[in-house]
Amino acid sequence: MNEKEISQAVIRRLPRYYRYLGELLESNVERISSNELSAKMHVTASQIRQDLNNFGGFGQQGYGYNVKYLYEEIGKILGLDKDHNFIVVGVGHFGQAIANYQNFENMGFKLTGLFDVDPSLSGVKIRNIPVMMMDELPGFLKKNKVDVAALTVPKSQAQSTAKVLIDNGIKNIWNFALTDLDGFSGVTVENVHLSDSLMQLSYLSK
């Protein structure tokens, strides 16, 4: 099925399915029903079946879902059966935290480059990868296959930095720059605003 026919709501639930199924595997659970998965995910069993039917179903009536098989199949749907090279642009505290999070490699995301404008960071190694300066970025992208760029620069630099990335072939940007990127076509941008979650908590805790 053409991925464009899958709603964004379904796509955003897939990583949650993958995470919960991984936890079930770690607990040696071999199979699970949509009702049991529903209780864990706080999504109706009907919704789970509808979501998975977009990709072929995977369940058997009266048996439920084979946890290992479903985990692997959702991983394939998410593209986690392939390796993805990613870079971090902006190596402040948050950029370094992303670079140091080794669990990304377990999902197939391999850190291959670090870039910043601060000369004092030039050559500093994080997980044995030296920080390079921004003027080295275009040359690096021309010589290396990079699938995703994590953007952790200040808000004022986000749009111009994204343009450099896109002009040099980047098609996927994971944006933490506290502003939504716009005006770029043919590029997938995931804008992440951590403060949104805190504000939701603030509202719910009133």
C-alpha cells in the first residue's frame, strides 16, 4: 500500500506499538490479543486492529498477535531493519545529549558527524567523533551519505542552517530549534517542541 494513504495519526502510533511490543519481548511474552495490547496502550482494540490492517493485519482470530513477529514487521514498516546515518548540527548541551544517546544505534541510527560554529569545540570528540565546523558541513555531505540531520541550533539560526542542509542533499530534518521550519518542499521535517509537553502537564495539573 502506498505510504501516502496512511494517516499521520496511524504513523505516529506505530513507534508506540513497537516500543510496547519490545517491552513484551523483554518479558518473554509470546503472544498478545488486541484487547490486552489495548489495555497497555490506552487505545481501543478496534483502533489497533484498524491500524494494523493498513499493513496487512498480522493477527489470527482466536490467537491474537505473535509478539516477536509483529515487533519485527512493525520495525520493517518503520524502516528500522535498515541502517540510517545521522548527524547533529549544533553541539551545545542538548546536541551533545542526543549524540551521547547510544540507544539510537540499537534502532539502526548511526551517528556519523557533529557540527558547530564554536571554535572551542573544533576537534572535541564525542563518542570518538570529532566536532567539525559549519564551513566543513557542505563538503562532508557531498562525501558522505547522511539520511537524517538533528538540528539543535538557536532559533535565530534554524532557517538558514536548514537551507544549508537541504541545499546539500539532506531530505530529513529532526528539528529541535524551538521554531517550526517552513518554506521547504520535498523535505520531511519533524519539529520537536519539548516545552509543549511541559505546558500540557501544567494545564493538566491545575
